[in-house]
Amino acid sequence: MFYAALDVSLRSVAICIIDQDGKVRLERSVPSEVPGLVRCLREFGEPIHQVGLEAGTLTQHLTYGLTEAGFDVVCMEARQVNAALSAMRNKTDKHDARGIAQILRSGWYSRVHVKSVESHHLRALISCRKVMQRKCIDLENEIRGLLKIFGVKLPLRLSRGGFDIAMRDTIESDPALSHAMLPMLQARRVLFDTFTELDRRVRKAAHADPVCQRFMGVPGVGEITALSFKAAVDDPARFKSSRTVGAHFGLTPRRFQSGEKDNPGRISHAGDADVRATLYAAANAMLMRSIKWTSLKAWGVKLMKTKGRRRAIVALARKIAVVLHRMWVDGSDFRPGSEAAA
């Protein structure tokens, strides 16, 4: 029985193949392309039981390519692999590949779910929208800061579409100022038009997806939250219990227990930060903006009176994640609950 480990970098992959006794049988470095990896593994001449690599940017591309070639690919949790490899005195790609091979042989690892291509497409769309939004905000803040030097104070709130009109009237009245700032304003306009188009595509994708439509039946959950959650979870069956979804997105407290010490901490902030932020925004909208009564909101309001607003919103965000996953698994719609039960 043979185990192959891959230490992946952008341009090359260090390969180490060991037998069931841990003896190194092959070490080689090849380009980080699927055909080269498949050729190297097949030239070894013996059937390989498993191929292991740690989670990274090329994980999805390499995993699907090797799986299609007939190999059993194991994607390992990067923090566990890093903790195991930190005991090695010298860090090289060759030594890392050896360490990953031994971890794979021993079974001391947590297997990471490799998301589907569809999920990565959705995440790419959401990420592009967010990048354009950030760049627009950065340019708007830069323009506001430059105008303050000349004593121009803009209103605190301007609609995204009205910003260009308000700025152009102010800048064009001063020829020297327009010479410097009109190109920046034009660049902001192009970015804003791009953001508007990407935002339209994101919302269209959410409304076209039946799962996202059910998610949006929860008060406070909009298109961005629904699509982000669906893309991040990808396969609801990979969670044995809906209660673990909150922990997956870092919405449960840390705990440090040793001997007589048992200190609960703040939330772990593990997992996808963008999904955690959208769930927090959904919980805040349900608690502070939504006028529709639900048992979830009643629970959050009650918690807010004893624990404070921020803790209540975090707890409600975790509950929303649990509810969304259960709705997805059961294929059910959101049920507000009964006021008598609350």
C-alpha cells in the first residue's frame, strides 16, 4: 500500500511517495499542472492508495483533475498540517512533502470538503461585486478628503447614483480642481457602473435559484446573504448536524480548558469571514429593521435585554445559519412560529 503526498506551490509540486511502513519510495518535483502530476504518479508503477495535499488556492483544480484520473484524493485541513510540520527543524518543499505523506499514512488529519465548480463560480461573482464596491467607496472617500482641503464639505449621505452629479457640479466650477480630479471622478463612474452590473447579476442569480428563494423567506435574509451561504456550504449533507454550521462559520465561542482553568472566550472567527459578515447583517436587519414578528426575532429581543445588542446579534446570526441549513436539508420553507409559544 502506497501513499503519495503533494506539497503544492504556484509553479511546482514536490511529490513524495511512501509505503505502508513509512519508507520513502519516490521523491520528485514537477510543474503544478494536472497532466504532469498524473504522468509522474502513473510512472511509479504501483497502485497508489491515496493522494494527499493540504488545502490551498490550487486545491480545487488539482483535486478534480486527479480524481478524474482515477486517484483517491484527500484534502487536509491546513492548520493541522502546519502544526504537524512545525516540529520539523528544516522547512523545504521536499521535507514538507515527506511530512504530509506521513500524516496521510497515519490518518491524523481532518478531511476538507472540496467545493464544486458551481460553488466557486458563485463565490467568484460575489467576490467581484465586493471588490468593485470597495473600490467605489475608496475613491469616494478620497474625493471627499481632497475637497476638504479647499473648504468643500459634502453632505454625509449621498446616493451612489447622485454622487457623480454632486461632485461634477462642484469640481467643474474650479478649472484647476477639475484638471486634477475629473479623471478620478470618471474612473469612479466606470467602477460604479461595473458594480451596478455585477450587483444585478448577483441578485438575478439568487432569484433564479430555488434554494436561495426559500432562504430569502427568512426576515432579514436578502440576495447577498442567501447566495453567499449557499456557495459557502455547497453540500448540506457534509454537516452531520445543523448545529455545527454556526461553529463552521466562527459564530461560537472559543474555549480554553486545562486543569482547573476553564475560560470561555469570544467567538472563534473561524471559516469564511464574508459569510459571517452577511449572517451578522441579516441578524441585525431582523432584530433592528424588520417589522415582521417571528419566534426568532422574539428570542433575539429577549436575549438583547440581558446580554446586550452585539451579543444578541451574534447569537441570532448563529441561529439563522442553523435555520438556513435545516431548511435546505428538509426542503422546507421558513415558519415564523406562534406568538403563544414565544
